[in-house]
Amino acid sequence: MHTNLQLTANGKLQHLLTIDGLPRHVILEILDTAKVYINPETHEIQKVPLLSGKTIFNLFFENSTRTRTTFEIAAKRLSADVVNLNINTSSLSKGETLLDTVNNLVAMQASMFVIRHNESGAVHLIAQHIAPHIKVINAGDGRHAHPTQALLDLFTIRHFRSDFTKLRIAIVGDILHSRVARSDILALNTIGVAEVRVIGPNTLLPTNAEQLGVRVFHDMEQGLRDVDVIIILRLQNERMSGSLLPSPQEYFKSYGLTPERLLLANPDALVMHPGPMNRGVEIDSAVADGPNSVILAQVTFGIAVRMAVMSILMRES
Amino acid sequence: MHIKIAKGRVIDPVNNYDAVNDLYICDGKISAIGSPPAGFNPQRLIDASGYVVCPGLIDLSARLREPGYEYKATLESEMCAAVAGGVTSMACPPDTDPVLDEPGLVEMLKHRARTLNQAHVYPIGALTMGLKGQTLTEMAELTDAGCIAFSHADAAFTNNQVLYRAMQYAATFNFTVWLRPQDAHIGSDGVVHDGEIATRLGLPAIPPLSETIALSTIISLARETGVRLHICRLSTASGIKMVNMARHEGMQITCDVSAQHVHLCEQDIGYFNSHFHLAPPLRSITDRDAIRASLANGEIDAICSDHTPVDEDAKLLPFSQSEAGATGLELLLPLSLKWAREMNRNLVDALGLITCSPAKILGIDAGSLNIGKPADLCIFDPELLWRVTPSTLVSQSKNTPFLDMDMQGRVVYTLMEGSVVYETCKGGLP
């Protein structure tokens, strides 16, 4: 049970489960492949017949609109058949186990699963027990990993900035509960940026966050100074008040990205957000809609990156 | 029945005895070591050359899952596992279903165990009804029914007033209270140590504070009430330090660790391997090393198996949803031997931690080779290498983090009260 569950014996991509242990060249191959799907002039995404006759199941045990939709579009642009299943624990509450659910779908001639689950490690568990010819893509598991989000974030950064090695990147907000943050940090460090920072209050940072390979800041003004990219994380509603934070207003006061704070970063700094945004909680509308924001580009590029992952996985089979 | 156990390396930790010698059993009791007693006429000869002959092992925590969880394990299956592991006495936590909070249940369990007649079962009664931390159990009645101590199993106390009263009451009758220290709130949704693995895998964490805060409360209450206290399955270096400070102050306090925690740490979890989901969680390397050192210098009194059979389905779940625990009765001996080898300790030291020392904690007359005592014996091959696989384990559940690992040392014979309750062919597995 190791990271290389996602790699074959000769280093090819078998599943995409986490950025952890994913070699740099595989990441670059995905980014390069994604670029091919985007028309350089119009930014339109081409339709190609690569996966025609294949069936891809979008298996979502946790609600999602954006991620599921972009996966669906990506699969359709590759000419695959797509089946969407939102399993709000209904069949699980009938006594069927997670692995039973998956095996039933395998019997329906699935070629690939795109899976989101609210438990860390759930997608690993499935990949570990699934028939070897079936591919699994992790579309987010608990607090653990969201590898395609990290890849599309890399793609977006690379699209606007040619050289990763000089970049300082700040990730702001609820690092503790964020699979996006974990995958972004791993991806940015694997690709080799100058510095990754995390900014947030102690209640939203994991113990010894430094061991993830980041510089930790509690002060937003200090953390944003001279950065080239700001990734703002979504603050989940249930965490806005209680024992982690007193109120969304107080959070915005300390950690909201405002136009004034944005001035502390480099003038052409990119502002990113994995969505969906809470305007006025983690980000001011003026910044979200401002010239530095590449948030909508992230969504478009997300389709191309997911196409790249799917096509590379199916090519290996 | 007269049995001669010939030419074994006889080790009796309580008497610091270690010599190759013959051991004689008459009518279920150890009758002599060295030369045969008068009128000895062996009906059975056990050739123990190359083997170690020691007191039957005593396990301070073995869940036998009855009543209530027979789909995980049964008394029959786990008694077989016990004797296959050389264990002849075991204490059973009260977290069965129903909870061991009524004398009738305890009597039934004792009766079932006696009928099977393989190993001695010592039930630990629940300290509060249903382990809910509200109402005291009938401790005197439960003691009469066969309970040897009172514990709260894996249920944390939310109300310290009740814990205070429970200790006062237990102290009145000189009952021992066994507790595994864990805060009711800090880390209550956690599944792994609050360290590198929790951070990397995004799993909810249990900080060491959960143990030390509870321990501080427990020690304060025990100091006040004067109750005899046993701390179960310490997992942190700071917890060990606290227990030993209390001990130096003169308090009656003992402690144990699980065999898993002697060898494993959080990093061993790898990628969500639910076999490593244990309670308390596997801690940092520093904590594990403190456990290993404290076993050597006497700060920890005993190693237990913390035997917790879990059915396969309950482990085939995402890590947080999987059930904590590992099967351990058959690994208690090899894991203790492994500790001794790695820490350069002799067999007397290693075996003391799983025989006379736990016997003393339980307050039972076992764990020695004294003449006239019941012949509960473990005879093992200290060199034999074997691999932990589902087929080499007798326990109904095969859930252990040591699956597919090689162990050195394997039980060849187990005797309870002079009867051979387990044996393998020489040099082989059952």
C-alpha cells in the first residue's frame, strides 16, 4: 500500500490518487498534454475521439458542482460515455459497503472512475481493491488530496508565468481541512518553486505545518509581501463560527484578501481560488473580479488538465 | 498424571532463574525442578531440548468479544489463539455487548471459559453502568462474581465528579481501577497521532495532550482517594514520565503498553493501512523509543497484547471509518522477544514483562514456576522463524499490522494446570 499504487512497475501512471510521490516528469507530461487540448488563439478546448467507446463513471459521495461538471465535460470532449452518480450515502445506508458499490459499477463495464469521497483515503482504498484494468482518478478525498486541482493550479500558473523557479506562492486560509492546500503544496514543491507560504490562524493550520515544506505566517500582511501568486482557500460554512473561528467577519478582518492587502504582493501577482468563493469572507469582490484574478481561467484550464489525465491513463491501458 | 519436561531451558523470571533442567509435574502442579520428586512415574515425557520452558504468559488485555460480538470472534476461537500464543491467563476488558456491568454476565463468561478449560479468564468489570460514566456498578457483587478489577475500557470520562466517586468507592473496598487515559473531547474525533502522518494524509488527529490531560486528572483523583491504580496502554513519552513521577511520590500505580506500540510508530501507517488503526494511536518515533527504554528500566511494568479481533469488513473501510484494534494474543511472545533482542535484554527480562509482572498487577497467584503452583506453562522455540499470515494465526480475526512480517520465536506446547492444551509437531507449525 504505497504511493506507487498509482504508478505501474515501469513508472507509468496507473491511477491518479495524490500528488505525493508523483514524479516531476509525470506532472510535466500532464501539463504538456493539457496544453495540446487548448487552442492557443481562441482558448477553446477541442473535441477529440481518443476515448470513444469507453465508459467513465463520475462517482461522487460528496456534493460538488464544479469539479463534477468539469470532469464530465473533459470526458465528453474525449468522446467517452459518462455516467454521473451522486451517492449521498443512500445505498451505503442500505448496508452496501463502499467496495460493493464500486464492484457493482465495475460489472457495468466501467473503464474509469472519477471519485470524490468525504473520507481521507477512501479513493486509495478503492484503487487498492479494484480490478487492475480499471483506472481511478481522485476528485478529492476528505482532507487528504485533490490532485487534479493541484495540476490545474500548476497549469494556470505556468500559463501566466514562464519560470516556476523564481515564484513565491502564498496559500491563505484553512490549511488544516484543505485537500487543495495539501496537493498544491506537494505539487509546487515537486515542480520546484522558490517558496511556498501558508497563511492562517493556528486553529486552521496542521500541527508542525512546516514539515509539509512551507513557511508559516499568521500575519496576512507579512505573508503576502512580495509574493507572485496568492491562492485563497474556501472557508467552509461549518468552520466559520465555533471553536475554530469566532465569526466570518473576524476572519475577513484578519485574512480576507482585500485590494489594500493585494498591494503588498508583487504588482502582477496572480489571484487564484479553487471555488466556490465566499465573497466578503475570504476574498473581496473587487479582488475576485479584478485584473489580477485568474479564477475563471482556472476553471477552463481544469477541463484541459482533466482531459490530459484521462487520456494519459487510458493510453497506458 | 505425571509429566516430565526434559532438558528445557527453564526460565522463571520472578526467581531470576535461568538454567537447562528437567521440570516435573504431578497432578497439575509443578512438583520439582532438577531431580524427580519421590514416587514420580512419568506418563508423558516432553522433550524440551532447545526450547524455553517458562510460566504461561499473562495478558493484561485480551478482548474475547463475548458476549455480543461473536461475528468478530468467539470465546472458543480466541481461547485457541491464546494457548497457541502461550497465554494461560488473560484479563478481559468490559466493553462487550452488553457491557460487563452485571454479576450475571460475569458469571456466565467465567462459566463459559471454565467449560472450555484452556486458559484462565479474568473479567474486568465496568466501572460505571454501560460504561456511560454516570452510575457506579455494583463493584462488590461483580467482585464476588469474578471481576478482578474495574475499568472504563475505551470510553473516556466526561464527568470527573463521577470518576472521583468511582475511585472513592473502589478504594473503600481496595478494588483496583484500570484506566486508559484519554480526554473526552480533545482528539475525540481523531484516528491518528497529531504528527507528520496526520498532517500529510489529512486524517483527524489525537494529540498527546489527550493522554496527558486525562492522566493528570486521573493521578490527582487517585492521589486524593488513595485508590490502587493501573494505567492501561500508555502511548506517549510524557505520559510515562507522569506515571513515574506519581510512583516516585509513593502512589500505588502501575502501567502497561501494548506490544504494537513497542515496535510501531505513526510512519508505519504508510498510505491509510487500516491494520495500523489502533487505540491509542501509534505515536511518534520518540514516543516509541521512550516506551522501549522504559520497559528496560522498569518504568513500564508489563506488555499486553491488547488483543482486539476485528472482522475483515470493519477494516475494509476508509481509515477513519475502520474499526481500531489488532489481533495480538499470538504475537505477544514473539514481539516481546523481538524487543529483548533489539534492546540487548535477556530472556528473563523479556519474559518477566509478560509473566510475573502482569500477575502481580492482576493480584493472581500465577506467573511463576514455584514448587506446588499450578503447572501453567509455555514452552517455546526461541529460534524458530515464522511468518505472520492469515493461515499461521489461529485467532478468528487476522487483523494485525504485522501481517506478512517474520517473527522469531514460536510456542510449541502450552500447559494449563498440567494439561497440554496446545502442541505442535517439533520444529513445525500446527
